[in-house]
Amino acid sequence: AAAAAAAEWKPDIVLIDFGLASTSVTNSSSKKKSSSLSCHEERGVDLYVLERAFTTTHVGSDSLVDEVLRGYKSTCTSSDSVLQRLSAVRMRGRKRECFG
């Protein structure tokens, strides 16, 4: 009976956007560039928090995280820059875990 119930279970995945990354509009190109880098950093941190939430609460969720990042890359025009920031954030997170 449990196997039959498990075979019928088809969950919906719902992603909640907490809106942690902010958006802003600037007129100055230097401010815009600085703001863009800051925005990419914030988005990278948001993706890192989401990634950590998945991996710490769902063992073996690496493929789910990969799928989220693949979807992000396919829809976000600045994804390359954001994913580079995500890599930098991951490195800082690892240092924090190792050295407190």
C-alpha cells in the first residue's frame, strides 16, 4: 500500500522569492556600473542562500540545485556575471566554515 501511494505522489515544486536582491535605477554610468556589480553580488548571495537551504535540508539535492541554476542561466540576461559572483560567494562561505 505504501509503495502504491509513493508511486502516485506527484508533488508540485513551489519556489518562494523573498526579494532579497534589490533593484535600483541610476542615471550616471559609473553609478550604474557600481550598482550593477552590487546587484550581481546580491543575487549571487541569494542563490548561495537558496543552494545552502536545499543542500542542508534535502540530502542528495545537488541535481535540483543544478536544475535551478540551469533555469536561472536560461532566463537571466546577466546570469554569467551573477554565477561568477556565486562562485566567489561559495569560496567565502567555505573559508567561513573552515576558519569560523
